[in-house]
Amino acid sequence: MRRIFIDTDPGIDDAIAILLALAVPAELEVLGIVAVAGNLPLAQTERNARRVCELAGRPEIPVYAGCARPMLRPLATAEHIHGETDRDRLLLPEPTMALQTLHGVDFLIETLRAAQTGSITVCALGPLTNIAMALVKAPEVAARIGELVIMGGACFELGNVTPAAEFNVHVDPHAAAIVLDSGIPITMMPLDVTHQLLTTPPRLAVLRALDNHCGRAVAALLASFERRRRSKFGTRATALHDPSVIAYLLDPKLFDGREVNVAIETESPLTIGMTVVDWWGVSGRPVNARVMTKVDSEGFYSLLSENLVRLP
């Protein structure tokens, strides 16, 4: 069994990733969920994380509020895409479980300090602010992390928030640079992978037909999500990004990639937040991440539906 943290900014696809993780308690022990500002402001992301836990029937999962803004830049959200609708509020009622009082960064540090070397997997579904702040405040905890799996960045797909940058990295590129330079074993799920994970009508129909509340809620949330994004992203409006991180933990054979060096652009106004992937090793910089570029999309959606049906 993997012991994991989920660092997240829910967001629709974050919510589905959390549900997938909570559906497999025999395989993933979720030690806690730490919210970060990103898709939405922190007050909404921590609330949404608690709502998702309650939807899954797992109110015992501790949820913490982390950083409310990036390290050095003003916060830029995606509320036009992830802001909730009246239908979302029906599917995800207001939470009754309490938010933990400890700051999310301190929770990460305290729990990692108490863990054995290499025993914790960190799942990063949003901007990397919390994780970078933990590494700055307590650099020794890096050794406790056996693997950090990130949804973020892009290689050949370029950007989705600027021509050069993917959203999660662009929100806090300075945090991403700290994390990529940390020496932690990193697996990255960039847009190259997630743009292959399209929720086609037949795949959506399978989710809608699941005989449980969570499955039907996921189908309804995805349909709403797609409508809000289609004018900007076209067919890629149906791409399901963040659950790729959890799917990788459950079945890494679904994915393929290469060990490379990834550097983060933090200075150029034109390309800030770009993940500069040295695919051919021309820079001489050491390998610091395994960047995935291929995924078995049919296998991914089968895994998603087979596990979501375990929830209430």
C-alpha cells in the first residue's frame, strides 16, 4: 500500500482525482489533503476538498488549507472554468466536516519528519506552492518523499494558459523551479499525456451508467466542465488532467515516458512558467524527472469507472 498526500486546488478534475484515490483504500492510504490556491482561491479549494471527501463517504480524511497565493507572483485563477454552477452546488453540497486548524505546509512538514525515508508519495494536482514552501522551511523532509507525481508542465504540447506555459506551473513557476531542483524522484504528467485522455461521449455514458451516486455525479460534473471549456479549448475541452496522477499510482503500466532534465523559466515575460524539457540531453544538465508522453487512454477510463463504482 502506498501512503500518499494529495496537494490540490479543486477544480473539477482535481475532485475526480480525489474520488479515485479515496475509492481504493486497500491500495492508497490518503494521509491528508492539502489545498492550495490555483484553479480557485484558497477558501474555495479547501471547501471543495471537504465537499469531495463527504461525497465519497470519507469525512475522516483530514483536509488542510495551505498557501493562499504563489511565492512571488500575484494569484491568477481559472474561475471562469472551475467556478461552480447551481448544478455543481446540488452535486456537491456544503461540507459539514471541519477544516483542520494546522497550516497545510506545517502538516506536510510534521508528517514527513515523522515518516521513514522514502516512505511517502506526494500527489501534486495544482500549483506547487505548498510543496516548495515545505522544502524551503524544512529541506530535510525531501528525503522522506519516495516519489512526487506532478500533473503539470508540457513538452511537445506547449502551453494551455499562455503559448508556452501550462496552467499549474504558470501560476507559481518559482515554486516549480524549487521542486524540480530538490532531488526528489519526480514523475511528471504533462499536457502531452492528459490531452490524450478525452472524455468522449461513450466514455461519459459509461460513467453516467454507474450504479452509484459518485459515478453519476462525476458524469454530470464532467459534462458541465466540458461545456464551460469548449469555446476555449475545442475538442481538448474534454481532457481529464489530474486523475492521471492517481491512475499512474494504481497502474503505472498505462503510461510511458523518458527520464530527462526539466527546467522552469522564471524570468522571461514572454515564456514564464514554461517547462523546458531537455528531451535529447543537449544541455548536459542532470536528469531530474521522468516525463510521461504516452498513455493507454482506454485502459485509463476503464480503471476510472471500475474504481469509482466502489464509492457510495
